[in-house]
Amino acid sequence: MSWLGQRLHVPGGMAETIGEGPRVKFRADYGGAAEPWACAAELAAAMRELEAHGCCPVLDDGLSAGNAAVRRGRHLLTTPSGRRPGAADPRDLVEVTAFDLDAWAVTYRARTPALRPTSDTPLHWAVLLDPGAAEPGHASPRVSLHGHVLQTRAAAEALGIPSSEEETLFSTPEDRAAMVHSLRAHPYPRHRAWIRAGHGFVVAGEELAETLAYTLALATRARALGFLPAMP
């Protein structure tokens, strides 16, 4: 059996409703077709694995609540916003080429303007490109994986990972600022995982395969502690 298409109550907290307003809360300016990324197929496969292991629940709008990004220089390859469960197609990935934090606007490339970057682009931009995200002398991570489970400070304490104190709305400047605060207080690579209270977990790493394995191991621990339901 699979988690795909199921709406679940998660003991560790899960945003089961998307609420009012659009998912993407920043301006998204289309800049043409994306350039090829060698990791595109691997990134899409990683998203399918996260969904299969209950890390990306389905919200009340029928869309998957989880996303990922890979950094190349100062560009990110992200999953698209408004993704149906199981619809992780490498051709639909989106390249974010710039993020104007003052204007709260991204410039992106994709095979069609209808494909916009994930609403959690601000979160991934903070993890992968904020200058204070990594400890001095260490390179910033290249991969970040995010799912809308494990949203509580209780889960963070049980798993031994840092959690933000305040809850903020996803895709907003406040959400990014809270993530930056967590990163600077608990920088990479001394820390690999963080919980955004009321939002979900973020895991960072250097390579996709290793970061995915770390995330699935974290989910297994959370499940054993009762913060995720048993696998179907």
C-alpha cells in the first residue's frame, strides 16, 4: 500500500488544511525555459520516496504538502507548486534564478509559465543560500528536503533536533526570517535537520541520495516514537 492520496492525522502535527489565499505568496516572474540539470530525475525520484514514506501529506486542496530543492551556484532547482500526489515529473521541475527579498519576488525558468516554483522557495533559499546557514569554514548545503509533518516542538525535542519557537505562515517573509534565525542558531553541518513550528521539517545535505537516506531514517525514528503513523 502507499501513502499517496491519503489525508492523514499525524500525531507530530500536520497542516491538514491549506487555508485561504494562494499557496505561492511571492511574485513569480517567468524567465523562459529552464536549463538542463543532471540531477532532475534523481530529485523527482526523491520526492516520490518522501511521499511513499508519509513525509508529504495531502492537504484539503488535494495537493502534496512537501517539496525539495537542489542548489547549483546561486540557482535552485525546485519542485513545482501545486503538485498532485505522485506527480513528480523531472520535466516539471523549476529553476529559480533570482530571489529579490526586498520585493518578495522570484525569477524562474520552466518549460511553461504555468509551472511555478514551490511555495516554500523562501525556506529552501534560506537553507541553501543564506550566508549564515553554514558554520564558518563550511560550504553551504546543496540539497534541502521539506515535508509538512513533524511540526511540533514536542517532536523536535524527542528527535533531538532544533525547533523554532514561533509559528509563521509558509511562503511569507516571516517564515523565511524564522528559518534564518534557526539556521544561524543551529548552523549546518553541525545540524542537518530543523523543525519549523506549525509548518514541518527541513533536512539539508550535500548529495541527494545521502540527504534522502537521512530524512527517511529521521521519519523511521519519528514513527517509532509515535510522531508519525504506522506505515500502511
